[in-house]
Amino acid sequence: MRRRQLLANLAVTVAATAGAPVLHSGRPPVNEAALGKILVARLRDAMLGLHHDITVPSGAAPNTDLSRALTDFHTCRYGSLAVRLPRLIHAGHAHSASGGDCALLAQSYLLATRMLIKLDEQQLGWMAADRARQTAEAAGDVLLVAEAARQLAVLARKADWHEQAMSIALTAADHPGLRGGGPDHAAERGLLIQSAAYTAARAGDAAGMRELTGEAAAIAGELGGTVLLRDHGGGFSPTTVQLHLISAENSAGDPSTALAAARAVAPQSLPSTERRARYYTDIAAAYGRWGRRDDCVRALLAAEHHAPEETHARPAVKSLVSGLLVSGRVTTELRGLAARTGVLV
């Protein structure tokens, strides 16, 4: 029954995404707090080959679909992504099975991995990341192989396999194919080193985290400040390195230093809605660790303003809200946020 309800909600979302009128059936608006579950369910079924009713686009249409899916990611449109990304996975499999390049499938699985990590679905995330790695290697694309390694390193870090996560990221960063390439290759090296820095923070090595962050910042500076590899999870630039430092300092146990790092970032300079939502959510986490409840709620409301679907669906936000509900006074703003994120008061 629950599955049918999710699919019914999705049908409303699809119509809204496509710009089609929704029938006046008395149904409530789409529950954005459930969009993460819908997206995970559809990705799971696509990865298992269970959606037999999906029409696979032909010709150049899959590449157009990929571009639109990446835009959905950058703008945090989970409802649209729940339709487009499973279709892309099917299209990528069909394309590679007919002798086509595996790059489309690799990019589809990389995007799926990023979303599954965001939604704290590690088991499916491992599956998607491994498929991304295999298809990137089959495509012979050095950048995609390196990005697949970065996602595997993130998953290893989330599993508290810090030594393995560090090894995956730094080994990939030292690959000759990245060291001998152009600006995009240098940017991917920066992303991998940045990932290793965050792992050092999670392992309690604040000094190592800052040293690696400095190395990533130096690469970004040498590249002239331009945002490169925007579709690799938001891109690489001096500003995105600083953004990463906020969560790294907080993970290392120093929320005041994390907030000082945040003050060095102008939110409007971040390259996408998704990165701005990450900025405000990271600030909220730092305030929450510091016990500044009102500031934490204000930061969450700012994230919601920029990216409501992401803020309502992400488990990290739900966890923050749940903690606030049980640790002190429940304001009207907090009660409303809890309702919109599907957290029981």
C-alpha cells in the first residue's frame, strides 16, 4: 500500500514537472519530504532492471536528458530527477548494449551515486559507485574513472573506513593520467585531495585536514578561480574549496572555526542552488554542534528558501531538526520546519 501511495505521489510530481495541469481530484500537494524515498525507490528499481515500462529515448535524446538531469541536480529538483535519472540509466544500458560508448551510463551512475549519498542510502550507493567505476573504465575516460574513485572514497568515509577512503582518493589523485592533463584534470585532482581532507577531519586529524585543504586551495588558485567540472558534484574553484572547509572544520570538532570559514564565502558566489543549500546546511550543523539553536533554525530556513525539495527530503536535515525538537524550546518556526520535513513533533 505504501509503495502504491509513493507512486501516486510521484504521478502528481511528474505532471507538475512537465508543466501539465494536475487534475482537481482533491489530493493534497506533493509531499516534498517523501521525494527522497521516491527517488531512491525508482533508482533501486532502475538499477535492478525492474522498470519495463520506461521508453528509452533514441539518438541524441539521452545526452539531452543527461544535461537536464544535471540541471535538476544543480537546482535541487528531486521530483524531476526521480523521473529523469532512472530513465537515463535504462537509456545508458541500452546504448552500451548496442555497442555505444559507455560514458553516458558512467555519468548516469555517477549522478545516481551522488544522490544516493545525499539521501544516506549507502548500500545502493556502493552498487551505483561500483557500476560507475566499471563503466568509466570501459569508456576509457580518465576524468570519469577519477570521479568514480572520489565517490567510492566518500562512501568508504561514511562507513568509517578512513584509511581506505584516504588511500582511494590520494591514489586516484596521483594517477599519471590526471597529472599530465589540462585544467579539468588538475581540477579533478583538487576534488580528490579535498575529499581526502574531509576524511582526515572525520578521522580527527585537524592538522592533516588543513594541510590537504591548503593543497587543494593552491590547485584552485593556479587554475585562476574559474569553476571547473561543474557537473562533478558542483565543481571546483577557490570558493568551493572554502565551502568544503566549513563542513571539514565542523567534523574536526570546531564549530567556531567552521563558522569563521563560512564568513569567507559569499553565498551568491557559489555556482549552483545545490551548493548554496549545502552552505546553509553546513552552517546549521555548526550552529547545532555549538548549541546555538535559533541560529541553527535560521540557517535551515535559509537552506529551505533556496532549495525546498532538498531541504525537506535530506536525512541530514531531518536529523538536525529531530535533535532540535528534543533538546529545547520548540518555536513556531521550528514546528513548521519539522512538519515540512516530515519529522514528528
